Amino acid sequence: MNDENRMKEIKKEDSKKIPLFIVVFVLLSVLGGITGYMMASGEEKPDLIFEFFDKYSQLFSIFFSAFMSVSGTVCLISGFIRLGSMKKLWKKEDERDDNWDIIEKTISRLTIFTSVVLVLIYFLYGCSLYNVRGNLKFRSDEMLLTDTLYKISFFLALIMMLALSFGFFFLQKKIVDFEKIMNPEKKGSLFDLKFQKKWYESFDEAEKKCVGIASYKAFTIVNTTCITMIIVFIFLGMIIKITILPLLSVVIIWIVQIIAFGIESEKAMGKLK
């Protein structure tokens, strides 16, 4: 097939999608303009929301500290319990083949679970420390109890963040060790800074293919998420003084992902030649 015929096919394929693309783009633009205008015209409500958070920032920090401590501990304990139940199934050697898929799927989901919870713990820890400079200041005699509770929650959040980080790291190590028992070909230690690389290198070709498919799908999902967050932050920046830092953070993550994916794809294609 020559280039001219190929170009005709490309144009034909594009022509089927262009009308829908234009309609969606116009509708989103109109909707965005209307939403931005309505949000910008109501100046008082956003101000009231920020005044509310500023006035009760200590209480919010206390809540997030307590929530992080309780939810993190519950999730950590449930993770160990779930891992223990899978180990019990593995010990039943006569039923090992029948339980293999269940164990593998559960361990995979448990790995995702621990990583997600750990990210949320860091998020809650950040919320508990928000406006720490202002919250540590003595406000008034009426707020004495709140001041005291906040100082206690401040140190509790620091201790629990360290304890939960260590706890989930230990849980992840146990998961990796169990995976290495189930699959002796797996290599790598969580204490090694190059663990991810060594772990990937121990995969067989089928596993690497699955990782490649999953990575591409994750890449497209993150792209969609980033553009959505950018749109949201643009709207918020029109009416609320959030500064450009949230927008800049998303842009940096998005650019790093695109560059990293491009470089690694080029390396992978080079190995195939």
C-alpha cells in the first residue's frame, strides 16, 4: 500500500470522528464558560467557605489526625489478617493448585490496597498539618481546650505517620516475601533501592507483556485525569485564591509522565530491533 492510499484511509477515518469531536468541544467550552461565569459572579459564598475553614482549622486538623490514626491502623491490621489467611491456604498443599488463582488475585489486590492506603495516609497527614503555623498560635482563653487538643493531635499525627509508614512497609515486605515463595523465580528485596528494576527483570515474557498493556492503559487514564484536574483548578483559580501551585503540580506530574513514557517506550522498541 502506497502513502497516497494510506493517507486517504487516514482522512476517511478522521472524517467519521471530526463532527462528534467538534460538537463535544463546543459544548464543553460553552458549559465551562457558563460555569465559570456563575461561579465568579457569586463571590460571597467562596469567601464564606474559606472563612469557615480558617476559623475552625484547628478542629479540622484534629479530625484529620484522629481519622488518619484510626483508619490507618484498621487498614494495616486488616491487611495482615488478609495476608495471613492466604498463607493458610498456601499451606494446604493438597489444595494448592485449586487455590492458586485465588491466592494470586488476592495478593495482587492486597498490594494495590496497601499502596493506596499509604498514599491516603500521607494525604491525611498533610491535611492534619495544614496551616500548622497559624494553628500553633495561642488564640484566646475560650479556645484553650482546642489549643491543647490540637497540640496533642499534632504530635500524634507525627508519631502515627511514622508508625504507619513503617507498618505498611513491613506488610509490603511480607507480601513480597510470600510472592517469592510462591514464585521462586522472582528476585528483589524491598531494602534495595533498585527493587522495582530487579523485580521486573525477573518476570517472564508473558508477565512483561501484561505489564506493558497495563502500563499503557494506566498512561491513558492518568492523561485523562490530569487534563480533568487542570480544568477543575482553572475554574477554581478564577474564583478562589488557590495560587498556581495546584495547577503547577499537576502539570509537572503530567509532563514527567509523558517524557518518562516516551523515553522508556523508545528504549523498549530499541531492544526489539
